[in-house]
Amino acid sequence: MTSVVGAIEPKGSLAADDALQRRQKTVTSRTAMDVKPRQVEWLLPGLIPFGAITVLSGQPGLGKSLLTVKIAADFSAGRLDQRGDVLMLTAEDPTAEVVVPRLMAARAKLTSIHFAEFEDRGLSIPMRFPTDTGSLHKLVQQHDVRLVVIDPLTAHLAGGVDSFKDQSIREALAPMAALAEEQRIAIIVVAHLNKGQSSDPVQRLGGSIGLPAAARSVLLLGRDPDDPEGSRGARRVLAHVKSNFDRQASSRAFRIIPAVAEDWLGTHPTAEIVEIGPSPYQGSDLLQNQAEADLPEVMNEAVAFLRSALEDGPRPARDVQAAAEQAALSWDTVKRAKTLAGVKTRKQRDVSNGPWVWELAEVQRVELPGA
């Protein structure tokens, strides 16, 4: 092993302050022969490894938080290969009204589930990363925690972190990843999808590519394409879309069911997510299914936009496109909505090389189902 001592100049890292950056640091190197291979240890076999960050992604409202509750409950109660304590950092769902009743319904060992937050002038505020990584480290050691859930990640990022910049999100998550590896704990971070059109689940994670790059495993929860109730149904599919340790695991099907938590105060209506078997669908299938489910709503918006934009008469296509962009509507979606809105296009004949013009046709317009 060799070592070199040198001055490290500050580079504006969010992970450390200037004083730490300026001090003398020792840089070491070692050969591959010096590194002893180690077997991957799994919290959830093939899906969630210890010693690393796992991202659980999906559209809002599909049950990602419910799934983290199930995993936490099963781990705390010993229903997985191992048993251990869990630290849950939740910033959206109220702990007393939502999270704990869900844990009770999922038959968690409540004495093994811990919550963490800061008090500031009587207000509870969530941990922020990377600023509070040291506090997280202390809690992990204090309670011998093996699983940490951060839900959602965006609510737990420090104010200086730009989740849309690759370097910023990498610097924010680097201390967390180092903590996971050092303490051999599993960290699950919950993330939403962006509104892009890509069928690649990794590209659809909200913010920059730095988030899936920092994770060793990425999971996607989506609607089950076979659910006969469609977008109103309760069936879900969990797909494995990235793995750095092994080949991607097979997809699993789940169902969200009503549940009741009971204690000495009475009953608390809640919900539970239960596994119902394997699924043949991959991450790209779930995104395609979601896009199709969202199409009627998006098209309705585009049709309403066109009828409003053209109600006073013809307009050049470039003006319609500019107005669509201001309305945050995809130009491709607006073009597909032309027929449904009863729009016809023509060249402006009274001008040499005139522009294309859009206008409402006089014929009966086609109505969208449910519009």
C-alpha cells in the first residue's frame, strides 16, 4: 500500500465545510490483491442490498410509501431472511395518523421501528442531506439500525442541493452511500418520476441522472397492465430496472387492500399492500401502460386548449405552438389532438410562401369519451 500526503483545496462540496476541505488529507492506494472479495448481503433477495442505496420510484399515489411500510414491517418482524431495526424518515405522510396505522396493519414489530426529525421553534422539520448525514450516522449506531427509509428524497435534500444537476445530487448522496457501505445497512430512497416520454425507467427518475447513478439498485412500482379496473384498479407491479450486483430480479405483482389497525383507543381504517405472485411485465411495460392510462386526460387538455386558442379565428401554426409551450403542453400531443378538436390546417394563400394556418372547421367536431 502506498500513501501520498497533500493539500486538498476546497471545491465547493456540499458534503464538507471549507475547513475540512482545506486540511491535509492522506491519499492511499492498494492493489486488487489487497482487496478481499465479499458476498452481497440482501435485505430483500435480489432487490434490496445491504451496504448500498436502493431507489424505489414510481408515479405519485401508486403505493410506494405503502410498499416501504410493508418492507419495514416484514424486516422488523423477521419475515424476511433477517430481522432488524428500521429508521423511517417520512416528510409527507403524518406519522400518527397514517404511517403507524399502516405499520400496525402490516404486523410490524413497533418497538423496532424508529422515526427521526428535528425540532425548530416548536416545528418539526425533516433531516436534510448531506447536512445531517452525521446525525443519521449517530441514530443508526444508537439503535443498531439495519434499514433506513427516506420518503421522499426530494423533501430531505438540503437547500443548496440542485436535484436537476448531476454533480450536485452526486455530492449530496455520496456521504449517504458511504454510510450505507461502512455500516452495512440498506437505505431505500423514494423518488417520483418526471413527466418525460422515455420508456427507459432510469431516464424517467425525477431530477438528474445522478440519482440512479448513486443507487446500486433501482425499483419501479407501476400499475398492473392486466388490472381489469385499469387506472382505478388496486393491482401493482414492482419491476427491477437497475442492478449493480446481479442480474435484474423478476417482477412481482401486488394488490392494495383495505385494512384496519386496532389498539386500545379503537380501530383505525388504513390500507395494506400484499404480494400476490410473479408478473411478466418489465419496467418499460409499466411506463407504456401508464402513458396510455394518462392519454385521455392529456388529450382532453390539448383539445380544450385548441378550441380556446382558435375560437377567435385562424392563427399561424407557429403562434399555436408558442401558446402550447406556454401552456406546458407537448407539441406532439397538440398535433395529435387536431382531429379530436375539429381543427383543419391550410396554407395562407394571400401571402407569398405564406405560413401554415390552423383554424376550427365548420364540421361537427369529434368528442373525446368522458370529455
